[in-house]
Amino acid sequence: MSTAPAQRATAVPNDLEAYWLPFTPNRAFKAAPRLIARAKDMHYYTPDGRAVLDGTAGMWCTNAGHNRDPIVAAIQAEAAALDYAPAFQFAHPKAFELASRVAALAPGDLDHVFFCNSGSEAVDTALKIALAYHNVRGEAARTRLIGRERGYHGVGFGGISVGGMVNNRKLFGALLAGVDHLPATYNREHQAFSKGEPEWGAHLADELERIVTLHDASTIAAVIVEPMSGSTGVLPAPKGYLPRLRVICDKHGILLVFDEVITGFGRLGHAFAAERYGVVPDMITFAKGITSGSVPMGGVIVRKGIYDAFMRGPMHVVELFHGYTYSAHPLACAAGLATLDLYRDERLFERAHKLEPRWAEAAMSLKGLPNVLDIRCVGLTAGIDLASRPGEVGKRAYDAMDKAFHQENLVIRAAGETIVLTPPLIVSEGEIEEMFAKAARVIKAVA
Ligand SMILES: Cc1ncc(COP(=O)(O)O)c(C=O)c1O
């Protein structure tokens, strides 16, 4: 019989070794850690008390700002009232309330909500619903899924299969079978330094027709795209591109999924980007901003016709064999409700919309700085492409991110060789100035 103790007698406090950081160069991080101990509103605080301006809303998620009192209070109250209720065969009242509130924000007849815990789970859920939907309607041959080059849909096998970022795919085997990709919509030659949606590129939606011709519509289940590709470095949809995709999908009976994990909850000045573009997709995936990053949560909003297609068969039989232990977790629902109240009461989506021109102007002021090849912006997002140093792709933007944190007290994001800025929606005009002034100094420092 083993006599090993349940826990080691001495834990090693503050040892950096055991933690394997996600999407992070671990050795470089552990040599010079960027540690955050607290946060409030627009700022982080390091363990030694340095205030650091948050230029990225965490990771596109703390849209209402950090540690907002009503959200904190709602989480605390729910933790004391209901830690957990089974997600299958049982439910708690706040799950219904939050689903209704989310559905009310979504356009058209997108009025049923399936909850999960992250953007990756939301994407895999949406892809599974698409396949099952065609199946229950007797079109089981519709199994192909279409994504887009440079798309990011999280890290589940479904998400990386339809995604189009090579480093996220290349080490992980054959992925899902029967996936095809639309071309990326970015072309620097035609679009450099566009404010908002570029004029050039709507015709790239017609590539879907080519894919339909290749495979036949009867084999295609769904198309999934981000209205604005975020993780690949802020690529707004070209003008007219998304409506064109909608028309082609309708023509061929293909479901259209908008992955709004980033663009949902105000990032582009609306509850969902679908509203900005006047397009009603068949499903919307969301996460991040639903709780302003405070508790993990994701979900899929589906059109009434999709939900209804499953509501058949004997009453006691499960209609969709899918779900998670923590679907609609009580703490996440409480945080979500408090977050949606804040968005409404402080009119934060309208605020993002109003700030967009000021933001775009400030972003474009970086044009002409050393190594700046392109700047893109839409809503409260900006992507600044830098020229790579010879043989070191990504190193300049990485150094910029590191210097911004340690020397300028600013958090920015490095996506490949792109600097990305996406502040909380409570950002003030003064903080926008401060953010881009700091970013300018950093860009000069890594020249
Ligand atoms: C468009 C999109 N989909 C899915 C995801 C994955 O979300 P998560 O990291 O919560 O799994 C992300 C994350 O950034 C995203 O931007």
C-alpha cells in the first residue's frame, strides 16, 4: 500500500516552474514574468503596486472594465446562495433569465441560447448543432464545414479545423475531415490604412460559390466566420462581404454562423456585429464579454427554426446529446446578468459607437512611425502591423508588448507581428490619447 502523502509536505511558494502557461513562450516569460495581482476599471496593478493601463480589455473580454462593483457583488451573492445546480435535467432560475436577456439583444429570430464555458466550446457546440440540425431534418449528407483562412475559432478540434491560423493547426494531426476554407479577406495592397470596413474585398464571398460547385451544396452543413477576425490581427470584413455570404448560404440551404466571441457585447458598437452589418446569421457564438471576463462563460444563440427542428420525438427523450457540467453555471449567470445591466445602464455599446471616430483617428496617428506597415481599425479595435526583423518573425511585436508592460505601464497584445489594442468600453478620450502615445513610444523603442 502506498504511503505517499496526499499533498507534498512543503509547497514551494511563488515557484514559476509548475505552471505551463497557455499560448505563451514559457521560458521567456519565466525569465522576466509579467505578473498582475489586482485590477480596477481601466487598470491592472502589479504585485509591487504599479498601475498598468489595460489596452486590451484583458483578452477582448472585460468590456465593462475590471472588477466593477455590481458584478463583484452579484458573484459574491450567488456564491453564497447557490454554488451549483446540475446542468442536465435540472436548472436554476438565472439560467432562464440570462438566456432571455441574451436572446433579446440578438437580431431577428435568434431567440434560443445554449450555454457553455468558453469561446472554443461555443464554436464546437455550434458546429455540432449544425450537423445535427441537418441530420434531424433528413439531410444527413450535409456534413462539410466551411471556415476561412486566418480565422480563429478557439482551440477545440472543431475550432482548429475550421480555423485558418497555421500554427494552431500544424502539430495536431488530420483534424476534422470534410472541412474547406474561404480565402482570407485581407489584402494590404488594396486595403492598407483603411478606417473601418475596407472598400475592397466583397467579391471574396463569391468563393463560397466555387466551393459549392466543387462539393455540391447537398454536402455542406455550415459556414463559420468572424465578422471581424480578431486573433489574426484585426481584419474587418470588407464592405458588403457578410451580406453576400448570407445570400449565397440562403441560396444553397447552408447555415451561416457568426463567431462573435470577440465582436459580441459592444466591441463594434452594437450588441452583436450582426446588427452593425444588417445580417441575421443562423447562429451566433459568444463568450468573453457576456460576463465582462469575470467568470468563464460562452454560448450559442440559434434561430427559432433550428431549435424547433429538434423539438420532436417522445417528450422524455433528450433532443440534443450535448452539454457541459458547467453549462449555465450559477456564478456565470449571476455575473452575466449584472454585466448586461451595466452595459444597459451605462449605455456602453453606444459609447463604443460614439468613440469609434476618435479611436480611429488616434490609431491612424501612428502611421509613419518606424516599421508600421498597416493600421486597421473598426469599433474599439486597432491592429498595427510591424515589419519583421530579418529571420525573427513576431519578435518585434513581442518586444513591443514586453516593453509596453515593463516600461510604459501599458498592456497591449502581440498577434504575430501585429500590435493589437482593444480597450474596455469605459475607456475615456484621455485614456485613448495616453494609450496611443505610449504605443508610439514603444514602436519607436523597438525600431
Ligand atoms: C472568434 C473567437 N472564437 C473563439 C475563441 C475562443 O475562445 P476561448 O479562448 O474562450 O475558448 C476566440 C478567442 O479569442 C475568438 O476570438
